Amino acid sequence: MQIKQRLDSLTSLRFFAAAMIVIHHTISYGLFGLSEPQGQASKWGQGVSFFFVLSGFILAYVYPKLETWPEIRRFLLARIARVWPALAFSFIFALWLLSLDWDSPIALANVLMINAWIPYPNYFFSYISPSWSVSTEFFFYLTFPFLIYKWDNNRFAKLLISFLILLIMLAVSNMLQTKTLGDFENSFAKTGLLYISPVTRIFEFIFGMFIASVWKKITE
């Protein structure tokens, strides 16, 4: 019961993160006459980072070990059942409501929740653009069983490796001189590599897992 109460307190924080994201999109699109100086609206988008860190924390707290295939299978099925039905419904509804054009490869990427894994705007911002965060989170779910394996023995190494990956992605982006979203159509976008890509943002997820392990040592 005590663990459940702690998690309820943490998950309630998602409301504030969600509010930040709503404000971010409202300002970005100039809805209701709201606006901020150019570049300032992005600070509200930090709610996404909070989501990823919190997700890593909660999963590491609830699933400290996944040692057998049945455990891993139950975990993955539970995660998919949590996010995919709502995503599929939203996707179908958007196709109907907005009369969106059907593009088979891009549509399939959305249905499989891998659209954020492809650093092209016409993939990661396709159909329902905010769904990129679900795709990124899905990547975290798939990698979590590997990340949590012998976590107590190698959590520092995994955190360090994820940080090095972040630095490598920064370097690769600069070397490739990737384009910003100004050239939207088929551009290999810097946004896709540095903001959207689950490979880059997995540092936040692992950081949340790391905080959970520290929190456990302090409180237990």
C-alpha cells in the first residue's frame, strides 16, 4: 500500500507535465491569441523530458527485476495494451476527421509506433504529430528489459553509455549539417536526431531509472 501511495503521488505529477505540453503547443500555434517571443515557447515543452524521466523512474521502481521470458512478455504486453489501443483509435479518427492522405510506409510506421525512430519530419510528425512521444516511449519499453538486467551491478555504466550516445548524436548532427524543420518535406532533420529520436532521449529515461535506484537506497 505504501508503494502504491508513493507511485500515485508521482503519477499525479504527470498532470503538470501534460499542462506544460498543452501550453507549449497552444503558444506554438498561436491559439487563443497566446504567444511568446520566438524560442520562448520551447521552455514549456520540457514537460516531455519530465515524462521520460518519470517513466524511467516508475518502471525501475515497479519492475526492479525482469529475469524470465514470461515476466518480460507480461511486461511488454501490458505496456502495449496501455498505449496502442488509444493510439490506433486516434490514428483512425484523424484519418477520417481530417481526410488525411494514406501513405502506406508512413501509416505503417505510425501503426507500429516506430514513426519517431525515423529522423524525417514526414515520418515523426505525420498524421498525429504529438504521437512521436508515444513512439519514443515505446522504444523505451522495448529496451527496458535489457536495461534493468543486472541493473544494480551496471547502472553507472548504462547511464554513462547513454550520455555518450547523446554526445555522439550531437556530433553526428553537426557533421551531417542536418536541416531544421524549415525544410520540412523530406529533410533529414536535426529535430529528428536531437529532439525526437529515442536513441538520443533514452538518456532521460535511464536517468529516471538511476534516480529510482538512489531513491530506494535512501528510503528503504
